[in-house]
Amino acid sequence: MLVDPASRPFVSDQFQAHLIWFDANPMLPGRSYLLRTETDSVSATVTVLKHQLNVDSFVREPAKLLQMNEVGVCNIMTQRPIVFDAYKENRSTGNFIIVDRVSSATVGAGMIDFPLRRADNVHWQALDVDKAARSALKNQKPAVLWLTGLSGSGKSTIANALEALLHTCGKHTYLLDGDNVRHGLNRDLGFTAVDRVENIRRVAEVAKLMADAGLIVICSFISPFRDERRMARELMGEGEFIEIFVDTPLDECARRDPKGLYKKAFAGNIANFTGVSSPYEAPENPELHLKTMGQEPARLALQIEEFLRSRMEEK
């Protein structure tokens, strides 16, 4: 971009913007979208929805998401720094559109207000001991085994059996379980679509750190939305993310109902319950598709271990 030296644009990966939402599916903070400006295209996330603007009265109203035709003021973070101006200074370089990563449809448009200066004051600290060194010390290659499926599908049982199996093989592992992380890291989150997105975002970042430590990370989460599983995959190193679909029919999950949740959900006593009152988007191309009917958890865990071993030998 050629500019007057006296009118240099901002370069940042975080900014405040006014966002107008076009899509029938709501804008969810924490979800990954494509952001396109006049000069660039980059992955981006709405990190904070500060408030919604009432288009009739211009009164600021609290909101957790934006529905179709709603306008909000939000903070946006891009995957890398981009060049831009404030919209009031330059409309061409101060506007952007938001594109859905799956459908490629334009789902929103915005006007940049100003960069968030704190983004300029945070820098990546180079370290002498890196992922390769940590992995070599453990004599293994890091991986993130992501088990997804309905509640009651057997994810936690299989994940537990898998970690025990890998432990006996001398592998360094850690199991992140959906219920367990809600006792600490994610204890402030509920089960709305917005909270589910944030739940998986946090877990994916933790899994990334653990993989950087050279561990084999086992993640057992319903993780109902494809967008968030895709986001988790993109955080990891090439070939590290292994999506495992624990495929158990809904009626079988409801029959098992180990925690009594389906009974409550079908009675209308639990809102936003996946498979009943909230959707589950099954993986389209998982690395492993485990059909659990008639299979013992130990056998399914062995199947994952064999797949992981073959994957590690290929690298």
C-alpha cells in the first residue's frame, strides 16, 4: 500500500469496530470467521461484543450475540496484523466484510473505529527450549486426539481407556475432559451457543500449549460445532490434530443416559441440550470414525492407539 508518510495507516491485530450482521445464523464471539479488507484477507474472531446499538433509538443495549440486521460495537482480533485506517479517516481502508468459512457467504460488514493499543505492547518471547526439544526428551511426537460425539456416546470412557493404554506404552499424555474443565478453567461458562464456542476456544488453546510441551493430548468434548473443531485444528501444528468421531446413535445415548440428562432434556428441564434442543454437527471427514455399537471401549481405544502409532511412523 502506497501512502503519504504523514498519513501512515495503523498496523495491528486488534481493533474496535461497528459491526452489522447480515446472516440468519447469529454472530458468536469466539467463533473464527474470515475478515476481508480492501487489501487483505485473514482469519478473525470477535473477542468482545461490548454492546448492541438499537437502530431506532441508538441506545446501547447489552448483548451476547448479534442476530440478523443487528448492529454492535465489538473488539476484533485477527490472526496476524493487518493494515487499516479508522473509517472516519478513510472509508476505503477502514471498512471490512465478514465471510463464513464454510459457505463463503458474506455474513457481516463493519467500520473500524480505532486500533487497540495494547496489541502493540505484547510481543512473542523467543525461548531456547522449543517443542522439538521437549518432544525429543520424551521420545515421542506431540499430537492432539480430539474425541467428539453426543453426550453418552462413550467419549470419556474411551478417552480414559486410551490414556491408560498409552501410559503403559510409556507415552507422556494428558486427558482434557469436558466435565472436568468446567470445574475450574471453564467454571464460568454455561451451555448457550456463545458459551460453547468460548469453552472450545479455551480448551483448544490449552491443548496447543500441552502439545508444545511435547505431550499427546486427549480431548474429550461434545464440541458440537464444526467451526470450533476447525478452529482447534488450525491452532495445531501440521498433522498434529486428529479428529475422532465417537458415533453413537441418539436413541442409544438416551437409553444409556448415565447422568440422567436426556430424561431431563426431553422433559424440557435442560435448555440447549445437544441432540435434543441444540444441534450437533457431525464431522464430515474425521481422521477416525468410531461406530461404538457392539464395540468394547478397550477395543476402540486400541484402534485409536494403532492409528496414532501408524501416523507417528509415517512422519
